[in-house]
Amino acid sequence: MAKQVQKNRVHLTLDDDLYKVLTELSALSGKPRATIIHDLLNDAKPHLRVSIELLKKLKANELELKDTKVKETFLDLVSEQLEVLDNAQDDFAKLARSTAKKLKEEIEDD
């Protein structure tokens, strides 16, 4: 019998709107909210890894932040990664609302 791997758990606080969107998407898709969140974070993993590598280099003093150009580049990269994640969250919320609306309309038409 295969040994079951225990997954790590994280406590997460969501604003009301995001919670409602996830709840509705969960109800319509049949997927648990946790699975939806897990899938979204999995999609963001490459961007998170870039941020980790930049922070590791900073901690190891491979990048000197005394140079203004290096500071600007680093801040631009981090800001860009955060913007990508923020846009992805917005896109997901729009898609979830649109999908939920279409599914409701299909149910009402039946």
C-alpha cells in the first residue's frame, strides 16, 4: 500500500469579495476553494521563484544595493512580479464572475 504524503497547510484570510467569488466558483465547478487557491498559487510559482532568487542574492551580498542603478533594477523586478500576481488575481476574479454568470444563465434556461 502506498504511503500517503501529508501536504502542508496554511491559514489564509480573504476579503469578503474574494471569498464570495471563490465560494461561488467552488459551488459551480464542484472544486473545493482550497483546490482553486492551490491551482492559482501553482500557476504563480515561477514568479515567486524569481523573487526568492533575488532575495537570496541580496542576503548573500551578491548584489550591492549601494549602487542606485542596482536598487532601481531590483525594485523594478520585485514590483513587476507583484504586479503580475495582482493582475492574475484580478483576471481570475473576472473570469470566475463571468463563468459563474454563464453557468447561472444556463441553469435558468433549463
